[in-house]
Amino acid sequence: MQQLFNFCAGPATLPVAVLQRAQQEMLDWQGTGISVMEISHRSQEYQALANKAESDLRQLLAISDDYAVLFLHGGASLQFSNIPMTLLSAASKNDRRSARYLVNGVWSKKASEEAARYAAIEVTQVRKTNADGHYYLDDDIADSVKSQQSSLIYTHFTPNETIEGMRFNSVPQTSSPLIADMSSCILSEVIEVDQYDLIYAGAQKNIGPAGLCIVIVKREFFEKMTFTHVPKILNYQLQDQHKSMLNTPPTYAWYLASLVFEWLLEQGGVAAMQQLAIERAEHLYRLIDEDDFYGNSIAMDNRSRMNIPFSLPDESLNETFLKQAKQHKLLGLKGHRSVGGMRASLYNAMPMQGAECLVDFMRWFKQTYG
Ligand SMILES: *Cc1c(COP(=O)(O)O)cnc(C)c1O
């Protein structure tokens, strides 16, 4: 019997070992006689879990004490809304307020639209088309005259665009504080946290269940923020002081994230995940590039390792492809409606074997229907 693999872009596949452990602990968590969902977040047991999750994440990404690590509600969307609200809104103390948004796809565009509600932001379209029709990222974003004049409060970018399957292969150089939406790539590659002032990531791709969002923020950056006009639970500094427990946090999602962090450490940490991500993605791209049957329109340098969109030679084959894939126990391959075609998401929890099964299936499909 072949194992089932889920390539959904999010909510996404979780490590089987983590799910099994959650199952074992479901009815009696750590000898409490109840599940982790039913215990007070202020209990000693839960506090220990919360602290462990934070310290494991700090270890995984080598996060220094200059940064707060927050476990918040509301997904990535609430964070890309809260960021301009606390840094750019009229009520904030930043007089000549502006920010720069690098736009390379759906999520970075949405983030920029939220910010545009508060200030005249600079939007830099970094997704370009090269001579052979492939998309690439123009990461030469040297500060423009305009941005020098308005003294940017921050630059926001999305290192991995989940829907388009595009990745920055270097960190954009800017003199302003840098904010990154790492929802679909966090923990899949080694980063230097010091290069950023704020990193946020919705959990449902590489971390755990939806609803939880991790925020890693430089404590010095609080000084640029104004919180008087936002709800208390959106106050990063207060959340830091209260260890993300101003109100009841998403306890089950936090618990599952803690299991994922433990699992990641057992696997060899982020460096091991990065290696695996490279191999997994290369395996699939190699097949796509073999001939004209499958297509991918992203320039080599900017191809995502996490989300791989691909097309079939004829759209009328799409339905058959998905049906056959399902029969082969390969799920979640339908592309985003805005891009069409197929998309395989290969997050940390996807074993190499999953990518191999997908490639074997795609080769069979090509031979059968090509
Ligand atoms: C999924 C995703 C989001 C949205 O996350 P929500 O938790 O649904 O708000 C934002 N940015 C990126 C890059 C994503 O992949």
C-alpha cells in the first residue's frame, strides 16, 4: 500500500510523528488526566510548554534576546494589517511616515494594500518578465530618491510568494528597517535574524495549525511603534511583557507548534531542512524541465523550494491529472485559481519520498497522456 502525501499549500501537511504524538497525548496530556486543549494557559504545565516552544524556536533560528518571540492570533493577515496600523497610521508618532512595499505576488500585494490605507507608501513592483517570458525578481532595490527624502520607516517584503512560487535568493539591501512575511518559508532555510526588524509567519504552512502566527520582533523597534489607538491585544510590546498571554492564546495550535519544533530539532534543525528542501525541489524541477510536457514560468534563480506551480500541455488534462493523482494518493495539487494549472507545496513536513512518489506519478502521467 502506497502512503498518502498531501501537497496542499496551506493548511498543509504536518509531520506524521507529530500527529501520532498528539493523538497519543490527546486524552491525557502529561499525566494531567485531561487534554492540552482543556487546561488553563496559566497552569504550570502549560507555561512550561509555552516556554519550551519559545526556547526551541530561539534555538532553531538562533534568535538573540534583542528580539521578542510572540505567539499570536489571527494569522499572517492580522499581522500585515497591524504593522502599518502601529507604524504608519495618522495617530502614530512618525510624522513623515512612509514605507516601501516590494510586491512580487498576491500576498505582498495584499500587505501593501493594507498599508496604503494609512499612508502614501511606495510600492515597488519587483516581479519582472525576462526575454524568454519567465518571471524573475529584480532585487536591486537601491533606495530611490523619494524614499531617501521621506525617510522610510520600514521596507516590507515576502521572501517566498506562496501562490506564484517565487523566492528571493538574497535579502534585499535597504537602509530602512526590514520586515518580512515568512509565512511559507520560515524554518526551511537558514536566516540571519539580525538582518530583520520584524519577521512574521502564519503557522499553517511550516509550523502547525492555522490561526497561530509567530512574530519575531526586535525590541528596539517598539520605539518606532504607537499603540494608543490599537486594541491592547495588538500591542506587540505589551504582548512581549505578557509572554503572548494578554488573553487566551490559541493553546492547541501553540502546543502543536511546540511538537513541530521538537521534531525539527530531532531532524537536525533548519540546516537539515534547507538541504532537504533543495533536494526535494530539485527532484521535481528536473522532471518539469525534462521536456515541454510540464511547464513552470519562473526564472531558475527565483524558483521557490516550497511551492512549485506547474502546468500541463493542455488545460483539458487538468481534471484527469487531479483525479489520477488522487487515485495514487497524492492530494492537494490543484493550483491557485489566480495562476491555474497545478501546484505542489513541499514544506518541511514533506518527506523526500513524497517528492519521489509525485515525480514517479508525473512521469507515468506524461507517458500515458502525452
Ligand atoms: C498563507 C499566507 C498568508 C496568509 O495567512 P493567513 O494566516 O491566512 O492570514 C500571508 N502571507 C503568505 C506569504 C502566505 O503564504
